[in-house]
Amino acid sequence: MRGEAMRSRAGDREPGRDDAVTARRGAPRDSEPREPAGRLAAGSRDVPVRMAGAGAATLSAFAGNRAVSSLLGGLRLQRDEGGAAQPAAPPKPRHTWVFIMGADPPDAKNQFFTEAEAFYRAKHGSVANSHLEQARTLEQVLSTVNASGDPVGLLIIVSHGHPDGRLMFDVGVTPDAPPHVSLPVTKSGGTPTQFDTAQAAVKQGKLTTVSPDVIDDATKIVIKGCNIGRSQRMVATLHSAFGGRASLTTTTHAQFFGGGAERLAEYFVERPGRSTLSRKALAAEFATKYGTHVANSDAKFWMGVASKTERKVDAVEFEAFRGPVPAPNDTAFKAGFAEQLKQIAEQGGTSIAFVKRERVGADFVYHFAFKKLQDDGSAAVIPATISTPAPPDDAAAIAEAKAASGRPDAAEFTVRRSVEAGDTVVTVDAVRTEWKVVHTVIRDKSGAPIPPPADTDVFWFTTQPAVPPTP
């Protein structure tokens, strides 16, 4: 079983509205500018040459009439009425796309998407070649910009997110999963956009491939998904999903939209596992992380910051195995493989009896025997086996969970085993503890906030790793 087979079972916080994306579709247009008539096209055998008057006569005198005739026969003469070369077509204008990936319940206190849409409508709504769209899946984003055929200058995705790199919207496609591992399901019934499922969708070619004429190395992609920039694995996967050419920037902190502005919503420190820290130790952690941004701060200042924190233990579940694994006794064997044994009985098998179970490689092999009447009237004892995948041990389950996790170094991994509807289920919990200062702006003694006012295109404390596309 491979690492990508693991699937996180953490769920999502996405609102349940299934708004359809408004796609701007048009026939793709030629994106290559036409070359001036007098320029030689590299590698082309059809060489545009402009010749007039004495030039041709001079060439004739130099090379001979026959040679010139042969040469001119293979040339395409290109001129306008005035003898001048045609100008090159101007490049297509680059477009800006903003995708709002959710909707706020009417009674929600945090109107995140409503405020974000108002913010970006004010910023880009009246700008030429700008599009503000509603979408609900990663596939909708990719297919919408690709169908437009227009080169993208800036693409912004606004979403809720999770520190493990999960975005709170669906992938929009269903990647293939190996047997005995079920895919996680979001509240809307789709596949969540998280590291393992998104990576599988990219590797399996399930997502729309965006043309390099649409997204290229001059495109800037900014994902305003709270905290997902903490997962370098997820950033690399998203980079690949968009073709691996554009620059991609994501947020490592939560952001807030409101009152026509955008700002940092949280400050945090975190530890793997279920951890506790004294206030003094917590103050030291915050000072180490954010102290360079606060002038003239001291231990007392950071003790005050520590007093405002909220502690949260976060657990992300990974399903390592799900399937029938009967216990090695006659009763459990017959209950677990009732359908297979029924087929044997229908073919004349009787007196079915369990013999033993043994581990062979990655499987459990169940040995049993049954009697069957022969043509001469005698009853023969026939040995038989049934094989089924064996659940992984704790070490293997944890290794696979770490391979599927967006942030394997940020959590402590433990294993749980249970039985659900007759199936053995092996679950790995990835646990970490986070202390946050929520919806509070930390200010130094002069009253200046940290961080300083953010660039509204690239949010403060972001990550833009130089990562290659996911292999």
C-alpha cells in the first residue's frame, strides 16, 4: 500500500451552497504575435524577404541571372502597397481573475466570503479584463480560465483553509483509490482539496490541463486560503495543478476581510502532539517568532500577548485500512466470508470447517476444508484457501499517514483500531496543539501594528517556494 493511498478524514467547514460557476468561454485565439515581414523565422524554410528595385538587379549581377531566378523561385516576396513590412500584432492583454470559493450562511457572524467579494469588486470590478467569479471546485477554476483562452496576469482564489494545507472546497474530480482505502467525503458529497487527494488528481491527470498560452511564467497566482502556506507539500501540488509555470503565493496565517480592508487575522505558535506551555514559555515562543517586527518590546510586553492566546488541540484523521479481517476461529471465519462459502455450498460443498490463518506477505490466508460427493458416491475432503489484505501494523500505518499528510513534521501520529459494520478499520490521528491570538492586532509601544500594512495582493507572512512541479 502506498503513501498516497491514505486519505484524511478530517472533513471540512465549507458552506453547503452549490452555486454554479460562471464560465467565460470563447474560441481560443492565436496567442503568437505575427513576425515582421523582414525578420527571419528560425528553423523555417519559408523565409520572408523584401526586395525592391536596384537590390534585385545587384543580386542578379552578382550571382547570375540563372542563380537569381532559382533563388527567387524559392522565396516569398512580401510587401504592402507602399513596400513596407506589415507590423507585428500586439500581444493579447492579460486578464485578472478572482474566484470566491464559498458563500456565507445568512446568519453567520463571520461574513468572510461576502466581505472578500466586496473587497475585490471594489479593487478590480471596474478594471478592464477583470473577472470576479463564484466557483466551488478546483476543477471549475482550471476549466474556466482555460476555456477563456486569454492569458492570465493575476489569479486570486479566496477560500477557507486549514493549517494542514486543506482548502475548504472540493477538487471537482474523483481520483482513483486503491482497494481497502475509502476516499474522504465533504459535506457537499465531493472529494476534499487536500494534499493526498489533490496530488492523486494531478498525478492521474484527472484535472483540466491549462494551456501555457493561458497560464505561463508571467502569471501570478495568489491563494487566500487561511494557513495553507504552512504546507509546502500542498503548495507544490497546487503549483503543479496550474501547470508548474506561474509564481504561486499562499498565506501562512489566517486573513480577515471587513470594512473594505484586508488584514492579518491571527498570530500563532504550535507544537506537535497534545502539548502544554506555561505562560512564560508561551511568551518566549511569541517573542522569538514575531519579535523582529516589534520595536522596543520586552518580556512584559510578550507576557501580555501570551495572556490573550487561545489553546486548541487539532486532530486530523487518516484512514489506513478498511476491510473484512475475520478472527482466526470457525465462527468468525464463516461470518466474515459468508458469501464465498455460500457459493461453495451451492456447488455441493458440505461440512465446511476452518483450519488456520497465516500471514503471507501483505495478506492473511485462511485455510479451510469441505466435503464434496464424488462420482463413485464417496465424500472427498477438499482443502481450500481464501486470501484477504491484512491491515498494516502501527509503524506501517503511521508511515503511510505521514506520506499522505500535508505537514508530517507538524504533528504527532498515533493509531486507533476499530470494527465498523464487520470491517476492520485502522485510523491514524495526526495531533498538534496551537496557541492563537485571534482577531487582535498586536501593536508596539508606539501604536504601530505588526505586521505593517500589507500589500493587498501578497498578504503578509506568505510563502512563495521555488518548488518544481510534483513528479
